[in-house]
Amino acid sequence: MIRAAGLEKRYGLKRVLRGLDFELQRGGFLVVTGPNGSGKTTLLRLCAGLALPTAGTLEVEPDRSRIGFAGHEPLLYRELTVLENLELYGRLYRVPERRERIGMLLERFGLWESRRERASTLSRGQVQRIALCRSLLHKPDLLILDEPFAGLDDDGAAILDRELAGMRERRTLLVATHDPDRIAPLTSGRLALA
Amino acid sequence: MTRYFGDTAVLARKDLRLELRARDTLPAMLLFVLSVLAVFHFALPSGSSRLAEFGLLWVAIIFTALLGLGRAFAAEREQGLLDGLVLAPCDRSAIWLAKGIATLVFLALAEIVALVAFALFFTPVGWATVAGVVLADLGICAVGVLLSAMAAAGRARELLLPLLFLPLALPIVIGGVGASVADHPGRYLAFLALYDAIFALLAWASFEYVVTE
């Protein structure tokens, strides 16, 4: 559940978010749209706990151990292999049956064959798929995705469509995208930032 | 507590593995400390005092440490990875402790080479110098990793780290040189231990505020 009231974020003199009010109920799927610079990424970072509001209130449930986040950066160590990266996060999030969970996600995202390759040697689309695996690794209750389709080819986008459809109603989803029509049938609401 | 040290071990192992793969930091530190000691060997007039010789050793140690600290958060900074660590449900001070352990390993390896080179170029080192170096390393890593994280978040990070670190390293130089040349080095070693305790506690407690906005 996310509840924002009068949410405001400034970076120096620049006001990125101004008096934002919205609520996302548990199990809801809110898509955030808006032009470049409208504050989509800032809003998602606030909800993930990576930034603090300048004014207003923001309540987010659950705590950070149950939040999955995939932003613009894949948050992967380039010198580690796919498996090592996911193992690292799996250990930090204390994922039960970690190896099986990682193997299953890699299969689902079509990355099993690349598991021993270093992240630096993979294509942008593959890296984005691993970033999505990372965000889903601990079966988060709240999943926050910033432009999740960026860099994905048709196969990758289809996998993500399927994943999003599969987790609908089991998880709370907050997704920022330039292409809201793609996931429109899945969403329960739209927040348009100007 | 087991969980805390488990997270620290996972993060420290990751940093050591990254260094084994990339070899960015340790070779540079080794080359730097050898080069600096070689330069000092030729720059210092023959017959110089022990105080001058050990003073230069500690200058070399501090600048070598600075080189390693500058790379402590390089992967996180260059690849925007700090968010991933901050998001993880581990105590954020475990990130500081893990980085400190990894930096300590690199610094200790560089200093083994440095002390051998110092003995060859200048004069053999005694137990008090070695004890001083060990204690100084703890303080350097405790303070340095915190400042490195602060600098990584800033714009002029290459300038910021030395500007923040060198004034705070002054007590380490005073304690280290004192322990190396004094007849009774005990009080200098105690001074270094006190510095370690105070700054480790401060850095441990404040790290969370440095890595979160």
C-alpha cells in the first residue's frame, strides 16, 4: 500500500514533484506516465525509500525487505557473473532455497545459458532481464519498476508482459512507463504527471 | 548479530572478488608505494635523521591509503550500485564494515611491501612501527571508507576525498611517527588505539546518513 499526501520533492531550487496526492491499495497496479522530467523516476525512488520527500507525507507498506525495485540502472556488478550477482542479492535478501529460485527465474527470463557470463559481456536487453530477475528474486509484496520495457526485445517484452499478468493481484505494482497502453489491460489506475 | 556479520562477510567477499577480477586497486597501490619510497630514497640526503625517514614512510602510507580509498566505492559510483546495497534489507553499517575490511586487506598487502622496501632503502623497522601501522590501518579504513562514501556521492569527488581525509589523518601521522621513533612508543600506540575506537564508532553510527539522502 502506498499513500501520498501533498508530496513534494525539490532538488535545490528545482521542484520536481509538487503537491502530489495518490493512493495505491494492496494488490493494485498503478501506472505512472508523463513526459521526460515530469518526476516519474523521482516518485518511484521516493516510494522505494531511495530518496526522502521535501514536504508532504508518504506512507509505504511493506518495509524495504519486501520491496522489489528495478530502475534505470540495473544494479549489477559488471565484473560478476549473472549467477554471482543474483547470489549476492539472494543472500542479502535471505531468499529461501536461493539456488532453486535463481535457477527458476533465469529459466523464465531466458537467461539460463548466460548464467556464467559476466554482466559486462551481456547486451542491454539481457542486462535488463537480469535486473528484473533481481527485483523479483525475494518475491516482493511491492514491485516498483521504472521503464521496465526499455532495452527489451520483443521476446523480452513478451516475457515481462507475462510476468506482470501473472503477478497481478498477488503483488502491488507501481510502474512508470512511456508506453502505458502496453500494460493498460492489467492496471487498476493511472497517475499522469505533468 | 550473526546476521549482521553474515551480511558483512557476503559484501566483503564480493569486494575482494571484484578486485581479484578487475585488479584495479591493489596493483596501483603497490606500484605507488614502491615508487614513492624510491623517490624519497633519492630525495632524502644521506645521513638524514630517523625522524625524517620514518616521517616519509608515514607520508607514503597515508597517500597509498588515499589511493585505495579513492577506489573503495568505484564500482558502486560508476555503475550506480549503491542504490542496490541501500535497498537491501541489511544494516547499512554492514556496507561500511565490509568496505573497510576489503580496503584493510589491500592496504595491509601494500604495507607489507612498503615496510620491506623501507627496510631496504632506509632502515629496518621495529615492532613498534609494525604495531603502529596495524593500528593506523584500522583508523584509516574506519574514517576513510566513510569519507569515500561521502565523496562518491559528490560531484568533485577526486578533490573532496583528499580534502576531507588528510586533515583527519593528521593524528594518525603524529601517532605513527611517534610510535616509530620514540623510546617509549606505548603512549603513541595508545593514542592510535583511542583514535581508532572514537572514529570507528562515529563512522559506524553515521554511515547510514551518508548513503541515504
